[in-house]
Amino acid sequence: MSEKNREVAGEGGRAGGRSSQSVLFETYIAELDRLRRIAAGMGLGAADAEDALQDVSVKALRQRRKCKSRDEAVRWLTKVTVNRCLMHHRRRKRFSRSAAEIIKRRTENAVEPAGTDAKAIAAEELEIVRQTLSELDGSLLTTMALRYFCGLNSTEIGQALGLSASAVRSRLREGRMILAKRLMERGIEP
């Protein structure tokens, strides 16, 4: 655990007795090996398990719900760990399906060998898309990158950026509309 997490956990307990946050985070620290075994048992590799447990630790620090006992905190941490592991598996499946679909489309389109002209046009279109993306407002670009390149849903993006899920969906819609309009102006059908 990092020094920053230790400091945050320590500060929560100093402010006039033990807060529910410090109880939850102290339980997280005490049960970390058990949570790692749960993540490993659910099929996550070491790096993926650490990512999932990092998410759990952040959620434990931000948790507003009061845990009355250590057993309740353990149950909550176990439930959140299992949910994070399941979310990781869903993302992996979604990525695998998307990758399989892209490979399928490429093999269907690869029947005719692409000529130099087609490659040049594709490279030019890719460069136009990159330029158009770089011209987007930072808040729109961030939400679009998290959604379409990282596979996060609007609730997860909202948690990461401190926004409501509806605000994230609004930014995604606005970003898609601006991107489509600019690409059409440059002669590319989105």
C-alpha cells in the first residue's frame, strides 16, 4: 500500500475517534491477502487482480455507508471485490467479441488485395480522424476516450471524472455529433 493511502487511512481515524471510513479501510488492509485470493480464484492474473483491488481500495476510501462491525466491512469488501472481478471479465469478453468482429470484417474485406491508392486513402482518412479528435474540447475528448477506447460505461466515467452518468452521456452525444459533423465537412462518412 502506498504512503498516501496510509496517510489517508490514518487521518480518517484521528478526527475524534474511528470513523466508518477508517474501519472499512483498516479492514481492507487487514483482509488484503484474502481479497487477493478471491481475485485469483476468479481467474484474474496478478496485474489484473491488483488493478481490481486498487479500485476496491478507492471505493473503500470513498464509501459513505457506515459499517457497524468488522464482519459487515468484510462482507462489503468481498462483494465489491467479486463485482470488480466480474466487471473485468465482462470487459474482456466485450473486447474479445469486438476484436473477433473486426478480424471477421477485415478478412471479408481482404478478398481483394488493397492497392497503393486504397492504402493512401485509408492513411489520409486516419490522419483526418486523428486531427479531428485532437480538435475536440478536452472534456469531450476525455469522455469519448474513456468510453470508446477504455470500454468504461457512463457510470464508471462519471465516478472517475466526478460527473453524473447523465452528464457523461450528454458529453458523449455532443462529442459524437461534433466529430461526425467535422468528418463530414472533410469528406469522410462516419
